[in-house]
Amino acid sequence: MDITSYVKNNELRIHIIPSTKDEIHKFENGILYITINAPPEKGKANIRLCKYLKKLTKRGVRIKSGYHSRDKIIVFL
């Protein structure tokens, strides 16, 4: 799935769902739902999310807001 069509102003709203694999679940109401296979402790899920998005888009990624939340805003560099 090409997620670049969901990016607006180099930002993307994301909701993380813990799972056993990394994959895009759905896009609904301006939010991309992604399942991530990493525990939400010590930033492991955030790191895994950034690596997964970088792999999909071939662009640099950082979290703008939502470090301690399942709802995040991602900025593409």
C-alpha cells in the first residue's frame, strides 16, 4: 500500500495497534491505523514504527507528537 497519498504537509496522523506483525490496517477519518510488533515500553514501539514507515516510504521519519500515546503525528523529512 502506498501511504504517501495520505501524507498532508509532510505529516501523517497514525494510531498504533499492538499486534504480532507490522502492517497497515486501514485508513479512516484522516488517521492511518498500523499494527506494530513491539512492546510499548522504553520507546521500542516508536522505534519499530519509524523503521517500518522509513522502509515503506524510503524517507526519513520522526515523531512530532504522541511519544507516550497510541495516537501520533509523524513528520516525513
